[in-house]
Amino acid sequence: MENILRPDLSKLLEPFHHSELEWRIGHGAIGSDGKPWAIALPYVTNRCVQKRLDAVVLPENWRTEFHPVRLGDEKNRQGFMCTLYIRIDGEWIGKTDGASCTGVEPIKGGISDAQKRAAAEWGVGRYLYWLPDMWANFTKERQGKYTCLLKKNPKDKNERPQRFWWNPPRITENWANPIGDGMPPEGEGDRDGQASGPNSNGETIDEQYTRCKAHISTLTDLEGLDKLEKWIADQSKFSDDRKSYLRKSIKGQRNRIKEGEKNRPSMSVYDKCKHRIEELRTLEELQAAEDWIEGSNDLDADQKQYLKEIALPEKLRKIEEGEAQQANA
């Protein structure tokens, strides 16, 4: 009799260890003071995704299918759709997503990206899309793990870019939880009143405090800092000294954000649109998004074309597939 697998799919959503993450520069420039700045974006390699699938559902209980597609844009780019199947209760269930071919090793890169996006449909690494903007930590020459090329004016094709070395920010596994908004947990501690006991999430107060300190440096918006400051004030088991230290840290981070806003833009409108489209759930929301994109003055023609002809139709397909599955359930 065939063994029927009932995997704990929630384990697919678990954050990766920081040592498994790779990083790239999203966008950046050289500021008016001559110092570089850049948004650092984390990602995982396809081998990490495969390792996670092997560990959670076992190698014999997942498989992939790839299909080449033409994107239909002006450049007639090619891409791949990947369906990732997992065997659950003896039945193969698949989820699909796709990606365009990459600039370097286009076929290999396109297949790899498509498989990672299909795995994200199952929750693998999905929390990485939800993380706030994080800044690259620039270092002295040849002392960083990564390098990048930046300009004072990224749109100036005649400007010669300069090379910089940088290290990534550190994501702690505690607050990089795919379930929730990245805030420290709101438990009040253990029931017997001991300050060192765990809260409802299994953390001790010391662990909560340590995670809170690390979380402050990851916030890049004032609203998030205000929310965290209120949360700290409500924690009855944090000592006054600890609360004072955290408030000072928040004040320092708030000043850095205000200073940085002078010459550091937040995530581009285009990137925000792509992230927002992934969050849409209804046809009405899709239509409203398409109308907004069409009338936006912050997007160029190529960006509008991608969002309207690729991103929105792909999201529409996912919504319709979800509705069909609910109807057949």
C-alpha cells in the first residue's frame, strides 16, 4: 500500500537562517556628500529552496514542470512558467508562477527564478517580500562581502560609475517571522510573573528585549517607529532602564531617518506597485490598480506596460484559479 504523506506545510514558511541569504542592491546612488547609499534586498538561491522542500516534504514528494513562454512585450522577451507539485494525501497538487530570462545565463536564470517564485506560492521565502527597506552597510575598500557600482545620477548614461564595498544588514530569525507584521510579539510574559519566563510565543523577556533592540535598526519609516515606541511603553515587564535605552535607540533611528530623507528616496513607485499587486485579492482591486497605473505620472511607459500586460494578468489568473478551487471544494 502506498504511503500517504501528510507534510507539515507550515514549515515551508519558516524563515531561512541569515547565513543562507544572499543579497543584491535594489537601487542606490552617491549622495551630495559623496557617500553612497543603497537599498539591500535579500533573496535565497534555488538550492536553498530545493533543500527546504527536501527537508519538509522529502525529495520523492515534490516535482516541477517548466514551460517556455513569450512575454509579448516590445523586446519579445522569453520566460518560463514553473509548476511546483507537492504530493499531499497521495494527490499531486501544483502551484504555478513564472519569471523572465535573466541577463546572465538567461535560460538557467529564468528557470531558477521561475522555480523560486513557484516555491513562494507555497510560502517558501515569501516573508522576504514583506520585510521593510533595509540599507546596505558600506565599508572601506575591499572590506565588504559584496561590491556594487553606483552613480551620483543613475539616469546619466555618460557618468562613470564608482565601485563600493558593502555588507548586508542582519535579519534575525525571531522578528523575520512570516506570520505577522514583523513587530515583536505582544505576549506579557509567563503566568507566574517571573521576569525571565517565556511569553505566549515561547520567548523569555531577555530574548524579547534583545529582539526589540535589533528590530529598531531595521525600521525605515517614522510610523513604524511610533508603533514600536507605543508597544514598548505598554510592556510592564521591561525595566525602566531597558525602556529608557529603547526609547533613546528609537530617537536615534528617527533622527537618522529624517536626515536620510533629504537625499535617500524610499522604495520606488514601480517597486511598490509590484509589491501591491501581489497583495490584491479581488477583481475590483485589480481594476482599481489598473486605472491608477494608467493615470500615474510616476511610471514610465515600459513600467506601465509590464504592470498592465504581465503583472496584472498573472495576478488575475491566480485569483481566478483560487475562485475555481473554492467553487470545486
